[in-house]
Amino acid sequence: MKIHLLAGIFLVLLSSCASKQIVNPAYLERLYEEVSIGDTRLGSIWIYCEAPDYHLVADEDEGFTCVDDVARALVFYCRQYAVRPDTATLQKIRSLTEFVLYMQAENGYFYNFMFHNGQINTTHQNSVPVPAFWAWRAFWALSELNLLETAELAELQLRSRSAMERLIENTRTLCAETSGYEWFEGIKVPACIARTGGDQAGVLLIALSNYFEKHPSDKVKTLMLDMGSLLLETQYGNADTAPYFAFFSWQNYWHAWGNAQAYSLLRVGRQLDEQRFIQAALNEIRHFYPYVLQQGFLHEMKASTSGKNEGMKLEIKQFPQIAYNVRPMLFAALEAYNHTGDASFLETARQLARWFSSDNPARRRMYDPKSGRTFDGIGSPEEINLNSGAESTIEALLSLQALERMKKQKR
């Protein structure tokens, strides 16, 4: 029964498609470009690609590529190499890693954007070296590199470990001067998470978990326990009361994009045998994800309450919907199934994956296995963003890659 459920996910995505290759990186490879900085070749991924001819577009204010998307691509290629090692993938891993390392600033964090002439964008508000998403994604990507068992990457892994250790030292001070709680429309949030964001803490935990797997230490273990414990305090509701064990992403908001808390807590919970982490994650997946699916997927939810005896008021936004909304939940549902063997989690993963075919409010196929292209989003039941940039492309590929990996494990 369980094998049939998993196979059913792929059948949905294969329907009306002659190709049997589901994880198709061809379009991602079209977004890939190498940039020469001295004698070093840096692998980059174009951020934007616009319909109808899907031409590559640079942003004058941002640049043409960024750590955010290069890191995503590096995670994808590292995971591909682990199951299908080949020379072309190895070269991309090397060049993309070189880009990430090149973008690390003196303070250990990362610049994000680069212009097409190779100049780093040091002024854009989303490109300064601060504790932000692009830093944690860089950490995650470098930690995935270090999970690979191949002598050909040994020197690069050593350099990346040094880069990660600088981030770990920064992380140790992230909450050092931030204690207590802050309140947002009646919602109590640990002050450090209110500043950092539960979503970012989730990505950071994934990176720490990978690092700990290869280089266990009490220092990193303490960081994982501390960050995980803070995330538990951002979970609200119960099985019968909204928001049904959801982990808030930012202050009193839940949003679908980057919502990695459940997945990261399952990973760390299994590593450290922290049952409270595991149970909290399973609660969100078991109770909140079905609520999201019942709403026809959600983009964002704002919570407020006027007092302890008052229930939460939820203001929900269904749109826009993007691949980055689906992938974090899909990762968590598959991880929950992998941990428990409970087929209900696999069924949740199946329903989430069908968003990429046509089981979405627009009733449109979002991912095309023939080209490997994913549309950038759904604005309403009548509106599809037909552009196809890096984020949508890679988030879809990571989702399908996780499904394929699970299918192989269950054979």
C-alpha cells in the first residue's frame, strides 16, 4: 500500500507527459553560467527568466545572480551527485561552491547579489552581510557539500568547513544579548526569534544538523538544542484549535515560503533523540498541513488575540502561491513518513506534490517534466505568472528530487 502511494505521486506528475524523467535539470542548466574572477571560475544561476521566450534578465538594482539561488542549486546538485555521480555535476558543485565562498564577507556572513561584470553588490538591503536568509542558505549548501563522500572534493570541503565554522561562531552570539519575549498583537514570541525569524532559524538548524553529522561537538549540539527549544515556543494551537500546531514564521505571522521548522526539528530530534522536537514537528504536519490543503493552499496567515481567554483571530491570504510555498511542507511530510512509517504522512506529501501538476487553484500544470521549467506562481484561479526564474525552478526540482529519493529507498 505504501509503495503504491509513493508511485501514485509520480504517476500524477507523469500524466499527459511522454517523458519518464521527472527530475529534469535541463532548464536549470540553462540558467547556469560561469563567471571568471581571476583564475577562478564561479558558478552562477540567473535569478530571472521571463516569458514568453524565456530570456534571461538582470536586475539593475540587484544584479543577475545571488547566493540565495546559487546555494539552492548547490543543495540540488549535491543531492543529485549522491545518487547519480557524474563529471558534469561534479563541476557544477565545484563552481557553485566557489561562488558561495567568494561571497563570504570578513565578518563571516555573506553578500548576496552579484552584477554581471563580477562586481559584488554591497549596498542593496538584501545583499549586506548580516544574519539573514542568504547566510543560512549558504551554510545549508556548504553543509550538503560536506556530506558527500568523495576524495575529489576533499580540498573544497576543507575550505567550506572553515567558512561554516565562522558562521557557527556568529550563531553562538546570535541570541546572546537578546532575552525575554516580545508581543505582537497578543502573540508572545521569544525575542531572539522575533528578530531572527522562526523560518530562518529552521534553515539554520538544517545546516547545523548536517554539520553535526560530519563533525559532532558539544558546541554545535548546544546550538541545536537552544535553537530548537526556541522554535517550540513559536508553535500555537492544538489538534482542535486554530492554528493547529503551526510554527509561526515571523512574529505573529505564518507564511508558507521557507517554513522549514518542522523538517529541521525532525532532523535534529532524530539526531539528538529529542522526542519533544519530533512530536512538535509531527503535530504541525499531522494537523496544520491538512488545514492548509483544505484551504486550497495558503500563502500567509496573520494571528492576533485580545487576551488569554480569547481564541486567535486568523487573517489568511491564499495567494500568491509559489513552488517555494510547497517544497518546505513536502520535505517535512516525507521526513515524517521516513521517521514513522505512517502512510498518512505519505498521503499528505502526495497531495502537496500534486500542486505541481494541476491540483491547484488555477488547475494548471506548474512543472513541465519535458523542459524542467516551473512557472513562477499562481496569482489567482485565473492568473498564472508564466515567468520561470531560479527560485521556482530549483524549489520544484528539490521537491521532486526528494520524492524520487524516497521512492528509491522504498524499493
